[in-house]
Amino acid sequence: MSITQHQSEAGSATEPNGKPKSSFGTGRSELIVVAVLYAVAISLTIGTATMHVQGKSSPGPQFFPILVCIVLYLAATLLAIQILRRPNVPDNTIHPGHGQFSPDMLHDLGHLGKEEDAAYDAMPSPAQGKTWKTYSDWRTVGLLLGSVIAFVALLEPLGWIISAAALFWLVAYALGSRRRIFDIGVGLLFSAIIQLAFGAALGLSLPSGFIGAIL
């Protein structure tokens, strides 16, 4: 095999600018979230349609699940359109230079000294095959998943208000918030409002837990 043939075969997997060709799934991994949203929406739709409703109260217990289904379908559709139109492809190239910013300004804004600037400029170029490493934040994913599991397990014994407030605080903590008192207060406020909305507007009672047993 000649050098020209080898280069043509190797170049078939790259774009004209030298970057590797991307497949349809590149940058579209968020479609998994879309699939989950559609699955939840379909499951909730089936449950709402087969719900055995006693009486003819208005708006009735099916009103709120229908609204949730509409929101889920709409959110999943809009998210799918956004992902298909603009895939989130990570930029793995190393960008040399610092634009219009001087080293002194970078030092003042980002605590970067001249040593760091020199180390940055000395980094290998993309032509040498070096790229930035990307990773998944499994710690945040684990905290979010654990929060949902704990919410489901503690909903009955603790009741809606406490378990929903705890879920709000844990999700806020997993996403980077460190204002514990503020987050707990906001969680209690929203969980209490939702409890009242279900009871007053829909005539439904969420699990009250040990608080209901005491009262």
C-alpha cells in the first residue's frame, strides 16, 4: 500500500478540517432524557386514563395528572427538537492564546500568574493529538439518584411535607447550593403549598406521615 493510499483511507474518517467525523449520536446523548420523559408521560397517561373515579366532582382527581402529562409531552418534544437541531458537542481542542486579555488582567481576574500563562502556552497543540479530557460527574448523579430513592422510601413514614422538603434540599445541595437553612426553608414552603393545593383544589390528601398520626 502506498503512502498516498494510506493517507486517503485515513482521511476518509475525518472532516476536511482534520477533525474526526462525528456520527449522528455525537452530542445527542441527552436523547436518553427525552426517552425517559416520554416513558414517564406515557405511563402517567395510561394510569390517568384507567383511573377509577368515584363521583363527579370538578375538576376531579384526573385534572392535575392531565396537566402533568401535557407538560411532560411538551418538555420532551421541545428538548428533542433542541438536541436534534443543536447537538452539544464537546470542544476538545486546545485554544492557544488568551484573546484580548493581557496577562496582568488574567492575573487579577483569575489569579493566574506568569508561570501559569507560560505553562498554558507550552501545552501541546491539537496537531500532536492532545485533547482536553471530558468526564461525567458521577458524584452529582449519585446524589440525585439517592435523593429520589430516599424520597420514595420515606414518603409514607415521614409524610409529604418533610420528605418533599428534604428532597428539595438534597437536590439543591447536589447541584452546588450550600445555603442549607435557606434551601430547607424554601423546600418546606413549597411542599406545604403543594399539600394545600392538593387538599383545597383537588380534594386529594398527600401522605401526612407521623405528623398526621400525632394530630
